[in-house]
Amino acid sequence: MNTTASAARTTVGLTFRRLFTKPGVSPYDEVEWEKRTAQLTDSKGNVIFEQKDVDVPKDWSMTATNIVASKYLHGTLGTPDRETGVRALVTRVAETIRDWGLAQGYFRAPEDGAAFHDELAHILLRQYAAFNSPVWFNVGCDRIEPNSDGQNWHWNAKTQTVEFGVTGYSKPQCSACFINSVKDSLDSILTLAKTEGMLFKWGSGTGTNLSPLRSSTEGLSGGGTASGPLSFMKGFDAFAGVIKSGGKTRRAAKMVILNVDHPDIVDFIECKSKEEAKAHALVAQGYDGSHPDSDAYSSIFFQNANNSVRVTDDFMYAVLRDSEFSTRAVRDGQPMQTFKAKDLLYKIADATWRCGDPGMQYDTTVNRWHTSKNTARINASNPCSEYMFLDDSACNLASLNLLKFAPNGTFDVEAYRHAVDILITAQEIIVDNAGYPTEMIMRNSHDYRPLGLGYANLGALLMACGLPYDSDAGRDYAACVTAIMCGEAYLQSSRIAELCEPLTPATEATRKSLAETNLGTKFSDGGTGVSPVQAERSSAAFPGAACPGWYINREPFLDVIRMHRASVNNINKNNVPTALYEASKSCWDEALSHGEKFGYRNSQVTVLAPTGTIGFFMDCDTTGVEPDLALVKYKKLVGGGMIKIVNNTVPTALFKLGYDHDQTDAIVSYIDATGTIEGAPHIKDEHLAVFDCSFKPAKGTRSIHYMGHLRMMAAAQPFISGAISKTVNLPESATVEEIMEAYLQAWKLGLKAVAVYRDGCKKSQPLSAAGTKTASSEKSSVTSVVEQDLNGPPRAVRHRLPEERMSVTHKFNVGGHEGYITVGLYPDGSPGELFIKMAKEGSTVSGLMDSFALAISIAIQHGVPLKLLCEKFAHTRFEPSGWTNNTEIGFAKSIMDYIFRWLQLRFLTGQQQLLFENLRPKQSGVSGQLPEIGDMNGSSGFRPTTNDQRPTTGHVADALSSIIDLGDAPTCHVCGSIMVRNGSCYKCMSCGSTSGCS
């Protein structure tokens, strides 16, 4: 254990032992460092960020280097104030938290503060864990910008009061997750808009339940009817849309929730699907729908928030009974409309089928596990749905990298518990040293102190252990790991409550409730709830160092802790290592017994967040509770370029399952060539499930069923204070009834929230800027001077080419498929016909390509502009796809994509005007040379001995789309790469940006 707790001591403060470090030896000196150039490029290859001589641990990947340098290093590029690398970044954060802890009496002695700092620095440098992004953005930056003029609400430790004023970076915003309240008044509604805007500005996300707003069918006191929540949602949506493009860190992240019994619930359920239908219509008319800021999607409402319907057990039981359910007026609770509950759930599922929204939140389950029931209900969540707590509250997150704790296939329970203690202490120290956007969020943060410790790399850990993600053994292993994290976190929180400085309550409700409570009397179990150490220091407003909210929620709090402990009994100990199972029991036994005596410093301690950007910080293969996306990934190399590698967890799992080196090498070579393990030599059928991923490989058939995702969430949920951010992906062929069943099963399994996404439900497809247009430009481009009959297609005149004509022939290679494009030219050098020849394809493919080329030739000769054809066919996505040897194109999503992008480059950029001089194809090539294995950095990827690859340029996600189907994922707003699903949001595999708040 990291700390010692003795009720007989007469001094306060935590003591920390060293597990990872040695006294007198700097954790920074135990790291091998090197200098690199960090660089990000957009989808066209333009450099959008570059910093040279970045100081980085040698074993960090190039992806981690690029993302940490571009996202987290503080100061203006090219100035002396700019941080030089990871050493400066970790020093800034770790030393600041240590100094805060020393100033506020968290450590028994300076030596304990030094040990805490060194252990924390080691954990961060070795990628064992990472804080959420706002901590990296802001903590300690007052060292660099001491005169920053930022204002916020904060806790004044000297006066023991909440204050508002200029604090700059001395009281930085550290939380990624916020929940805001709203009341049924215009003043409250407009205040919410301001609060959300300020949160978006600083890169955080916020969620609000709009159910307190009167429905559009209810009257106003002065006459007429209320606007209803949806009308105000349009305003909130517009603000989020404006601020997201001006933010310096990420897009706006927002959650809107409505209770299922609100009279406007049907309009809320259908609002996004109706807007999606408008977008589909606009795309069909030629408007660009390639990304959220495109013409089609920027013209519709409700695109800047996740929507969720909050349902009760009463509603879900009504669905099972096929009985009726009534909505109720907001003001007086009188019944309004009556629906068949099953019909309403069908509407929810149908809307989800159409556009991915709304998700579901299970209100009764959420509040059953609520530690602070005596204070208020839980009504809402943050945008990703993992943080669920009181209105007007905030949570600072951190995540552990699970794979780091099992380097040899055996999970290191001692190191894991030690890291939890360090992280929980650091997060707790942050609470009163951070700034907050509103007074009530500051007061509630001080009084209830919710924390959000979670983990990443669960999917990679299970695969490395040879356990299928969708299996009882995999779920029991995950349950144990989650139980240890949460149990140890509550235990450390209770140690802090025993040994640290007492807290003065900040909210009026807490002060009033405590004034009515005789803290000197004994509690019902015979304990005083106050240690001798606390009693000795009772000069504060009341004795005890648990969070003020604990003293008015003791019984419901302990009831929840007992529920967590009882859930450990549901783990099948025969499926997990004995040490892991015993630790999961002992953590909760200690957390309960210690908490009964001393209480807890924090009302919540754990969530499972999607770990978007910080997942790259830790070089995680998988994020949050997710399984792996694919068995093959693209790794960035030092010096530029990428190389395709098989995940390192694959050979680890194969060795674990008993395959020898030669068999493993053969299997990995097969995966490297095909992207799938199906059909690989030597692999046994019973082992295939170990390697199942979220997405079906382009050349495979297997993927994890949606029930596998739900059951894994159900295994972890009993050991999480908050909830789990995860999207359950269903194939495009999924039905509305299957989505209904997913929502029902999620409720039956005890989940607090779930989001379902059917692949391909949005019309958005990534297009480059050259492929965008408006309906008006299309109309002008096809207008003919020939008089047109408006009752039929326009008449056209064919312009044939002369018998003898010049031509240009271009050889191409798309993902290993070679072919030739020949373009016949008019005398002025413009294209007039197209021939396509595939080198080694069969007669069927050759016939199809010949027919397609003939159709294009006829279209061109009848006056269809080449620009229009390129806009229609460029960026179409289907197999075969892959990297090309054309540096101007890079990755091609299909052969059609390559052909029309090449035509666009050759004939629509002015080159054809230099006809005979410049029509010669440019010399192709790839940049960079393949380094030795020892020169490659970051998490290792296995390269079979038969692998003969060259590095290539481009973006990781674009390359990944050749291995798995990324569906209709949007493009990144920073670099233009295709994003991938990450919890309820998206993340960019190239630059680390997210559409969420992690």
C-alpha cells in the first residue's frame, strides 16, 4: 500500500513509499531521452504543425510524440517560453501538483511529497497513466505565463471561501467533464448558453437535462404557450457550432437529455433524424456532405450535441408488458399524452437507426447507485455519458494503461494498486486548486469532490492474455481489474479522509444540513466517524476530513459501497488468476471497513471514459473499455512515413496459446498480407475468437457481436462510480428491432447508459475540398446553350475525336492492383475518351472496367464536364483500396477514387494547357527509408520475417480504412483525416483530436 493509516497518530498527512523510484535518483534520469522533430500534416500533405528538437523518451512512439507536442506543450512556437518536450511537460504538471499538496497539508513530511512527485513522474513518463487534457493544457502554466488574466470561480484556502476573480493559470480549469442545470426561466436559459460557451472555449464538454423546461403544449402565465426545449436547443446548438471552430483545442462537446415522460419527448426523439433526412436531401441535390461543417450538415439543426432519452424502470417494464405510458406536464405533473411504451421505444430505436441518436440513459439504475441521494437526484451526464452526478458539478479524469501492468503476461496487482493511490491523490489535490466556470460548480466540486479515474487498453490486455473479448473468462478478468481499481480508489479516498486536513463546507445546503447534525454523537454502528487525528484538528467548521457531502449522505453512501462489494461475489474465480480475484475482494473489504470509520474524501472515484487524446499519450492500442479495431495498424516512423505492422498483442497471444515461433511467424505473415487471421496456417478454430475485433476485416467475416460489447460493459459497470462511455456498433444491415433489443438488453444487464450506432446511417462521406460544390454551381456547369425541353433530359451533341489523336497513358498501383489509364485527347489537349486496363484481373473485372470507361467516354463527348464526373466519382470508397505509388494522391479509397483524382490533377489544374510539354507522367516514389527495428519507437509491432514492406506517407486512419470499414466517419477538423469511433464520439488517429471531452 502507498499510505499508512493509524488512528493513534497525532500528526496528519499521507505517507508514500517508493515502488518505482529510488531516493536521491531523479525519475527523469532513469529515462533514455532523444530529440525528435514533431510534425503533423493535413490530408493533402501540408505541414500544419512542426516543432524541432522535442525532448522525448526513446521508447515513446512517433504518434505520441507528435500529439503530445502539438496538443500539450505550452508556449508560442519559436519563442523561449515554448516548452521543449515531455520532460518539461511532466515536470510542470507533477511539480505543481506536489507543491499544491504540500501547501494544503496532504503529506506528512516533505519526504513524502518528494516520494509522491517521483512516483507520479515515473508513472507519467513510463506511460502507465495520464490525466485528462485540461490538466496538460493548464496546470503549472502560471510558471510560463504568470500574468495571465483569466477569471473563474475558485476556492480560497486562506479564507476558506468561494471567490470569483482574476487567477490566470494559478487556478486553472482542470476538469474535462461538466454537468449544468437549467431552470424554467429565460434568465436561466441564457445563463446556460453563456456557461456552455465558456466551457467550449477551454476545451471541456458539458451535459444538461432540459426536462425542467415547459413543453411546447403548456401555457405561459402571461398567455400563449411555451417555446419548449427544442426551440432553445436550436440556440444552444448554434452557439456550440460557432464556438467549436474558434476553439484552440477541440470541437464543442455537448450532451442534451430529456426525460421520457416530458410532453415534447416525441419531437426530441425525432429531431435529429428529421434533420438528417434534410441533409440526405441536400446531398442528393449535390451539396457537400463530407463532414459536419459541410454545406449540407451546417445547414441543419442539432448537429453539435449527443442526444439521450432518460428512461425509468417503470417505462421499461411497461415496454415488457406492452402497456401504456403517459407523459406529464412539467408544471403540475398532470398526465398529457398517452403512448404504448413499446411504440415509444420503437421510435427511439428507429431514430437511432436513421442517425445514431438518441442514446439511452437508465435513470432508475443511475440513482440506485448514487452515493449522495440525500442531496439531490442525478439528472444528467457529460457528453460521453461516463460522468453522472449532481447538477452543476465537474469531474477531472485520469486513465491507467492496463497493458503496462502485465509486461510478462502476469498482472502486477501491487503496482496497479500503488498507481491507483498515486493518481487518486493527485486528482484529489487538483479539486481545490482548480478554477470553475460557475459558482455552484465550484461549491459542489469542493463539497462532493467527484473524481474520474479509469483505464484504457482493456482490449489489448485481454488479447495479450489469450482471452476472447466476448467470453466469460474475458469478462471476469475485466471485472476483477475494474473492481481492484475502484475498490482501491475508495480505500485511498478513505485514507485521505482519515489523515488529511478537514474541509469547510461550501454550499448552503451542506452547511445547513451539517448544522442540524450532531457530529459529536456516535453513528449507528458504534463508531464516531472521527479519528483522534481529526478530533485534534476540529477547529474548522466541523471535525473530520471526509468530503462535506459525506456527512449528510453516510447511509446511502455506504449502501452503494456494500453493493459494489457484493458484486465481487458474482465474479467466477475459476476464470481468473487467484491473486487477481483475492485482490478484488480485499480492496472492497478494506474500502468498506475503512469508510465506515472515517468516511470518504470523494463522492465518486471512477468512470470509464473513451480516453481519446490521452490514449495516444500512453501509446494505447485500445481505448477505454473497447476491443481492438483491427489486427493490423499503421505506425509512424521517426523521420517521416509509416509502415504497416501487426499488433504486438497478436504474437503475444499466440505464444500464450501455445504456438511456437515458426507457427507464430507464419500466422503473423498471413495477417500482415490479408488483414485477417481467418484462414491463416496453423490457427485453431477455437482460438479465432481471441482475435476478434470491433470491425469486420475487409477480407474477413468475423467481428464482435453487439451483445459481446454489452456484456463486457455489464461486467465492468458494478465496479464503476459513474458509467461507461462506449458506442455499440451494429452493422449497416441491422434492423430497428435489433436496436430495440440492444436497448432492452442494456437495461436488463444493469448498464447506466448506452449509445448504439448503425454503420452507414449518415450520408456524410469524406471528400476533399476539390470535391465540394453547391447545387447552384452544379446547375451552372451543366447548363447548355442548346434549348432544353424541361419535360425531359437536355439534348446533347456528340463531339467525336479525330481519327488520329494524341493520348497520355498512366500506370497506377492501388493496394497491389496494377493498371493503366489511357486518355485520348482533343486537338486542344482536353480529354475526349478513357480506356482502363487492369493488369492481372479476370475477364469479368476487365469487362466491367471497359464498359465503365466507354460510358465515361460517351459522357465526355456529349459535353458532361470532367469536373462534374470527378466530383461524383472521386473519393468513392470500396475494395480494392490502399496506398499508391503516386505521391500526389497517396492513399486511394478505391480504383475509381484513384482514376478520377488523377484525372482531376492532370486535366483540371491547368497542366493540360502545357500539353505536350507537361503531359508526361511525373516520377513516382516514396519518401523515407525503412529504419532498422532498433530505430523504431513506441509500442512495438510484430514484423514477420517474410514481411517486405516499404514505408509510405499519409495518414494512419486513411490507411486503416483499407483494413477495416470505417463506415461514414467524419473527417478531422484539424488535419482532414478520417476519424474513428471512440466511445460516443470520434477521434483522429493522425493528430489526436477528438469530438468529445476526454
